[in-house]
Amino acid sequence: MPTLFIHTGLHKTGTTSLQKAFFDNRRVLARQGLLYPDTGLSPNPGNWGHHELALALRQQESGEALWQALRAEADASGLDRVLVSSETLSHLPYPRLPNAAPYRLIARIFAGYEIRVVTYLRPQADMIAALYRHNVKATGERRDLFDCMAQMAPRLEYQHYLNTIALGLGDAAITLRRYLPDQLVAGDVIADMAALTGIDLGDGFRPLEAPRNPGLSAEGLAAMLAANRRLADAPEALRRERLRIVKAHPARAFERHDLLSDETRHAIWALYRRKNAQIAQRFLGIAGDLFPPEPAWTAEGAVSGAA
């Protein structure tokens, strides 16, 4: 039975680098039996994911048309594995195709395929910080982190997100990975996805020269926030300054800033701990924490060395 892999992100889990790597190596992937299709690729420069497949599911007619086109390309390829990737899929469902309807549509169109939804989750405190850094870098965010946290809250409800997928495709369709260095193959999301999809990275696969869409270092974040505030009324000057800062101050993968104190990180971890434990039991078959407590936290729930 052929397999359709649907990589849904989440945001800020190495998605852009993964998409660029697989896009650049489409011929190598096809030689190894995996299709990274043309159907649904974003038309925007600097995007290598299948974001149009997600956006088409805003309504029934466009969703039917584009996913049927994907099925036709998949069947015509003669390959036994297909991988589509878009973090925009994590925004499903849209109001005109609500609840589990998008996934049921996909299941119907891809009847005869095994469907595996691959998703990477990261600790909620890390996600808050990563989303804030991205918004400062990419959208001109000028507010402090704590002023932005309320609007980020829906992105942290991983249980609801997974329940919606499971309602349409079943629990067994979900492959859940934790976006932590010690949980990924070789500590890298590209290597991890390659292992999940049966790709040999040593068989002609060309690695990325540099990560795509990196975060900002602590110095870069401070500089970008200051530029957003200083140049809010000078968009062209701000654009040039952003480019300079991004080039000068990229962050390493998994780099953590001191945006949240240990007390705050612990409070966020505790807030989602029960839901995360239910996710771990249901989708990973493990009893205990989905994301382990950090060493700075004492057994009693207090923290040491907090700012």
C-alpha cells in the first residue's frame, strides 16, 4: 500500500529548513521512491512547502480540486511514498470546512493509501519564546513578550489540534515527534524526517548550506525590537535594517534566550502538564511527561537561580 506523509509542522520546528532540503533534493528523493510533489507548492519566493494545499481547504470546492490534483500526480509518479509539508496545515480547520472535515476529505481522496500525519511538538514555553522571536523578526512586533502571550495561547493547545486530526483519520494515523535535540534522529529535524520516510541522506542527498528562517540571537532580538520601534513609520528603512540584523545575528538551532524566567517557564509547563501527559499516553504509549521538567526546577515545584 502506498503511503501519504502529511507533515503539518508545527511552526518553529525547523519546517522551512526541512522543506528547502527536500525541495532541493526532489530527484534524489524520487530515485529512492519518495515524491515531493509539485502540486500545492507555494508560489511565493523563499517558500518551499505545500502551503497551497492547506489554504485550499478553506472551502470544499477548492480543497477537492487541489487534493484531487495531488492524488493524480501521486498516482502518475508510480512512487510508493508521497510527502507534503506545510506548517499552515496546523491551522486547520477553517470555518467553511469545520471540525474534522478537511481530514475526512483527504482520507476519501486518498483511499487506498496509508495516511500518516507527522507533527513535531515543542515545549509550550519554548514555543511562546520562538513565536515571539519570529514575530519581532518577521512582522514588526513592537510589544514586549508578555503583552503578546494571550494571542499565542491557541497555538499551545496541542491536545485540541491532535484530537481534530484523530477524529478525521484515527489515532494510528498520527506520528508524533518531540522537537527536542535528544528526541530527534541526529538531533536534527531533516534527519528525523528522512528516517520516518525511509530516505537515505548518504545516497546523493545534498545538505543545506545553512539553516533557513533561523531565529535571532539575544543580541539580534534586542536590536530588531529596537528597530521595529524606532523605524515604525519608515518601512523601507526598517526593511533594510531587518535584513542587516537577520544576517548579522542568526540564532543556532534550539538556542534559548532568557525571555522567560525559570518561575514562568515552570508555571507554563505545569499549566499544560496534564494535557501533555494525556498526549504522551495516547500517541506515544508512554506514562509520564511529554516534555520532562528542566533541571533548574526542584522536585517540590520551586525553581532555583530564577531571575
